[in-house]
Amino acid sequence: MGGRGSNSGMMKTVNGKTVKRFNTPPKGWKPVENALTNPKGYTWYSNGKSRFSGQYETALVKNKK
């Protein structure tokens, strides 16, 4: 996350986990279809890697107004 400036941050979820948060999606990331757990005003995005690769990442991206 370093080097992204004001585009990034962290958000704590209800269960206490920490989630990456961005104002705009990182290059190459796509929305997670059918995700139902996103907070109001945000959409889940992923880096598109396989969940089993060990490189899979997700983040919340603020919706455009």
C-alpha cells in the first residue's frame, strides 16, 4: 500500500479484521461480483489472482458520487 498517497487507507470491519480501502481501484483490479458484505458507499475489488495462489487480495473502493 505504500506510495499510494491519499488514495489508500485501512478500515476495520465488524469482526475486527483490517481491510485495505482506496478512493480509486488499483490498476488492473476488478469489482467482485455478487459481493454482499460491502459497507454502504463502497464496492469490493480484487486483484484477479487465484484465491489459491497466495497472491489474492481484496480491498474496498469508494463508490463515485
